[in-house]
Amino acid sequence: MRPIRPLSTARGGRSKRSRTSPVAAAVALGAALVLTATACGPGDDNAGGDSSASQPGDSGGDGKVTIPDGLKDKLKEHGIDLDEWKKGGWKKNWDKDKWLREAGEFVNPIIKDLWDPERMRDADKNPDHGVDDNDISGDQGVTDPTPKPVDAAAVKTPYHDQVAESGKLFFDGPDGSMVCSATVVKDPAHPGKSNMVWTAGHCVHAGAKGGWYRNMVFVPSYNNSGKSVEELQNAPKEEVAPYGVWWGDWAQTSDQWIEQGGPTGGLGAPYDFAVIHVTPEKGGDGKSLEETVGSALPVDFNAPAVPQIDGMTATGYPAAPPFDGQKAFQCADKPGRLSLSKPDPTMYRIGCTMTGGSSGGGWVAEGQDGKPALVSNTSIGPVTAGWLAGPRLGKEAKGVYSSVSKKFAGQ
């Protein structure tokens, strides 16, 4: 988590400067290719293979098409050589000039078996840098007293029986393999067949001084039986990722996060949300993510104000000490309010001892129809790990969500 940390931070919605896009509240990760390559071996970050691509929505034949040379050339203009990328080039060029690109230049090729059990187990970094409580002393809005810490409770196993929509997010950054948490959410364009995942903005993009993270995958019900680190040493992939590995082929977060996000969240925290569209690593049986896990949560963009909410439950895979990132935990508490800046939306805040790695995990409460709904996600927390804060989802978040849904509506 972030120290005020984003447990990662991004803004959604219209930026302070003028926009020409019809969906001003959303910043798209553009034209992501889903390339297929084969890893050299267990635990090997390098990959090689052919230069075929399986595009979202393709059907028939072997599901592969040749990447047009013109498209390759266009990507090379932006410093992306797909052949080099497959062979390990993604690990290079994290300097600002290479990494800090326009949102429309995001590429997240599938590298088969890159995320094997060992690599997933050893991924222990997170994009969160907790904030000191003193860092929020500039509050000008409505902030309630700091909540009492609520001890994180281990989710009962198997996790799928308790929180089928929850899972773990893996990706690579300049400092190595990183982790966050995420939640399967419904797609209005594909009822019952969603491939959409909700997480924090700082879990997909590093903010103003960085770019999009790489090799982004979602693993629903990661370590479903709650094995220890030692027990995971020899665990097969089917146990570690029982519902498969799903690669992000599109992602979107708020322009505020991209423009103003920083290592400790900053003013982007009230807009720290993101939506990822995913596709299965190995094609699968044609079922969507929602069909595969058997559930998806609706998103409530008009949740009641704090006084009207009896309680919220946050779920995640905390990875910073005293946790190890291998098991799922939850905190349930009645939320209070946290305001970082008077002009921006007031955030929800609950007592919780979960740490970094739980960022992006869904917060569930009773929705408008009386049924469980996702109403926020873990965004920031103090270095002392006694509470968590998440954005209140409004029109900006709905803009991001709707844009991703519409993008894949015809596929």
C-alpha cells in the first residue's frame, strides 16, 4: 500500500485542462496487441516464438493472424520492437524518455508461461509507498476522526467459494515484478460474459513521472487453497491459478492520475481507479472471465453517502510485512470520510491492517438494489497500516468503465 500511500493512485475524469475527447473522463490504453510467444523455461523472463497475434474477438482457424508489417513499423516509431519485446526487451528502457509515453501507445503482448508459479510466488514488490499521516494535514474538506485499526481476517478457503470475483494482479515495473489486487466486474455490453476487471489506477500506470506497467495479468482466486510459501514451492500451476491466467489487452484509468499521480498518490487518490479488459493466456474454451469464475460484481457509481452506509468489506492480497502476498484477507468496517483537497471528492476510509499489495482490491457494500456491489477499491493507507482509503465512484469512474465496455461491445 501507499504510505499516504497509494496502495497506487490515479485520477479519473476530466482533467483541469480542456479535452477534445468525447469521453473526457477516461484515458484509454490504446490498440493493445495480444501477441503469443513461448517462454524459454520455468522462471525464465525471456521469451521467444513466432510473430503471430491473436486479436480480441477473432474466431475460426487457429485463432492467429499475421501482424501487419505496417503496424510493426508504427510501433517501432514509438520505441517498441515486438520481436525484441518477446525476447526480453520489455525488461529494458525504463528510463523516462522510453517509459513515459502517451496512453495510446500501451502494448501488453502475451508471453506464454512468463507468469509461472515460481515467478508469481516471488513477485513481492508493489507500487505503493505508504504515506505518513502528517502528509494529509492539508485537508480542507470533510474528514472524520482516524478510524481504529481493524485486524485483517484471513479469507476462508477455498477462496472461490467466498469471493469468486477477487484475484491478484501481476505486472512488471522498473524495480521488478509487482503485485496488486483486483475484482471481476460486470460488463453492460456483455451480460453474463464479462472480461472486465476493476483495480486501482496506480496498479496500471506509474503516474506523472512514469508510464504503463508491463506484462499485466489477472489471476482469479490466486492460491485458492491458501497454501503457505513453503507449500507453494512445488505447487502446480493448476493450483496456483485454478481459473487461469488472464492478460490485459486493454486498460484505462483517469487522466488525473496520469497527469498528477506520484509515488505517494498525491491529489490523484480520489480518482484512483482503473478498468482492465482481459483475455485468457491460452485461449481456453471460449468462455469469458465471468463464465469461468462463475461471478462478477456490479459497480455502483452512486453509492450512498457515508452516514447511510452500515459497512464495507475490502478484500485483497497484502504483500508488505507482516503479510507475504500469498493469501487473501478482508477487513469489514463502517466507513468514515477522508478529504485530501476540498475541490476533489471525499474518499471513503475504513480501519484495516492490510498492507501494500492489497491496492486495487474491491470494496463491497449493499448496492442500490440491496445486493452486493463494488463501491470502491483500496487506494491509499498510512505507513503504520492502520487504515485504508478508497475513492467514491462517480461520473469520472463511470466514464472509464463505460468506455472500456463500449470498446469491446462488438466483439
